[in-house]
Amino acid sequence: MKFKSVKEQLNIIKRGAEEIIPEKELITKLERSIKSGKPLIVKLGCDPSTPDLHIGHGVVLRKMRHFQDLGHQAVLVIGDFTGMIGDPSGRNKTRPQLTLEDVKKNAQTYIDQAKVILDVNKLKVLYNSTWLGAMHFSDVVKLASKYTVARMLERDDFTKRFKAEVPISIHEFLYPLAQGMDSVKLKADIELGGTDQKFNLLVGRDLQRESGQEPQVIITVPLLEGTDGIEKMSKSYGNHIALHDTPEEMYGKTMSIPDEMILKYFLLGADSELSKIKEVESKLAKGENPRNLKRELARTIVKKYYGEKASLDAEEHFDKIHLEKDVPDDIPEYELKSDKLLVDILTDANLTSSRGEARRLIKQNAVKINKNTINDINYTIKPNSDEIVIKVGKRRFLKIL
């Protein structure tokens, strides 16, 4: 196969990457690959602990897509076995262990969502239970002997928990070793991961070296903050832009990010090229209205997942609601047969995830009925012949019949 030059490949690989460990070894691997015509094995491990992917997950998935487009072999390792252990990365307590049934279900959902970014026709998908589940206890003991407790405690999250006297279960030490074994089995040339995975990826290098293999090169990508611009993007924080969000939701959520996150979202969320990043930097420095840049950003992100037409339609929908202060034509309807608390209606109609969230939004003056703000958590709606439209936040509507 004909590969791009090392320089051309590096320009793409480095885009949006936080760290390459070590870069010299990556150059050597790329040179060898070009000379032999053999693609590099690029590994990305994912533990399906949650069925919902967002554009924060998309950062590392797009980096893997870069390697696919460069002609290398992308391998997605589904951690159906390690998922039952639970990745301790970034945790201040032991992560709950999942059942095999939960892991398998989440794994399929993960793959289905990742397809919007990765080229599935060129993707190899493997499950690490294939080799980890086949290990005997003697194999586990032998594996555990390759790392010391002191080395494990070098992990920042383990160190903090140890100093705070927060329990660390022995099985959590096995997680990075198990993930490292994946690299050994694959003979991976490169492993991708978020910055919070750095320790685990380094363990993979160590175990490969112990096994007489050439160590993999590690490429980490930054963690993308959510729409609040503070916490890491996560469904649990309510600050995520899901890969399965509608174009309208994706556009609207992007418009809500803080101005200081615009550049980072262009780089990581929209996977923009360096020329675009420099252009955005220049516009911000010259005092360009951040709203204009966010509109372009929102269109770009929606286009990545749904195409040009959907991005323009989403912008038109956003303008209709926010600039014209209008109500969309296609809002969901709710049939009300008897008196009912507003809190219950919001939850039953899935405008809020729970009654607790519904009460919180009402208290925050984020709920309106026919453009009138409602702040009474005991507010009751009665069946009425007149049209009733509920608005929650800036983008969620419901018509009461």
C-alpha cells in the first residue's frame, strides 16, 4: 500500500493530540510502515460502562479515524471482560462492577454509535474476554508479579485515595494489567486514549517489553469539557452533546457553550484543520462576535454527523425559536385527561429525566407555560380547551391537549 510521507502523516496525527510517547518511536514505526507497505496496528480500548456516547468520546474516535484514513489498521477492543472489573481512572471510589449482560448490551450500543465516526468496513472489532477469560489463575498470578504495589500507587487517583484512606480493592490493580495484556495480544504498534488513560497505556508498553515485543507508541487526546465549560463532558453532569442527539439538539447545545471554549470545540469537537484553528484564533483576537463563531461551530459539528442540509435546517430551527421567539411546528404532544402536577407532566413526557430535575428547573425559573414563568413546584395543570404550550429551558417544548 502507498502511504503518505512521514511528515504528512504526522501533521494529521498531531492535530488535536495532547502527547505522543515517544514521538521518535512513532517516526520509526511510520518509516518502517512506508518501506514495507504494511499498515500499523492502532488500538483503542473501550469499556462499555455506559451505553451513551457523546462528542467527548468522539475526540479519540476521530483520532482513530485519522489513522484509518491514513491506511492503518484500526482495532477497537471492546472491554467486555475489563468492563466487569471497572476502570478506576479518575475515580475517587471503587467503580461498581457490571454484569456480563450489562456489558454485552452496552458494547453493542457503543459500536452502533461509533459507526457514525469510524469506517466500519475497515474496522476490526475484538472482545478482550476472548483472551482474558481464557486465562488460568496461575496466569493471573504471573501477570500480577510483573508490577509492584509501589508502581501502582504512582497513579494519581490511587495515590489520592490511599492518602485519604479511601478503600482500594485489589481487583482494581488488575485493571491496568488486563488492559496492557490487550496490547500484548494484539502486538499493537500504537494505542490511543484520553489523558486520563496515560498510566494504563504506559502499563501496556511495559508488558509488551516484558513479552519481548516492541513497545507501543502512546497517543493521548485531551478530555473535552462539557457545555458548561467546567466539568468533563458527561451525561451524569448534564453537560453532554450526545452522538445520537437530533441535529436541532446538537446545534442548540453547541450554541450554549461559554465563549472561552469556542477554540477548543473547533479543534476537538469539530475536528477542524490547523488552518481553520488559526483563522478562528485570528477572528477572536480581532474582536469577532463570539456568537457568529459559535453559529459556524454549531453548523460544522452538526454537518460532521448529519450532513450539510441538516446543519442548515438546525440553524433555521434555532433562529426560529431564539431569534424570532417562536414555537416550533413539530413539538411533542401530551394528552391530559385529569388535573396533574406540572412536575409529573414534565417527567412523564421526558422533558426532564426525573421529578427532582423538574422541581429544580421550576425553582430556577426555567419552565414557562404560554410564555409565563412558573416557579411553583406544586403547580397543577387542568384539562383546558385552550392551547397550552410548556417550554423548558431554551429548546424543549410540549403541547398539552
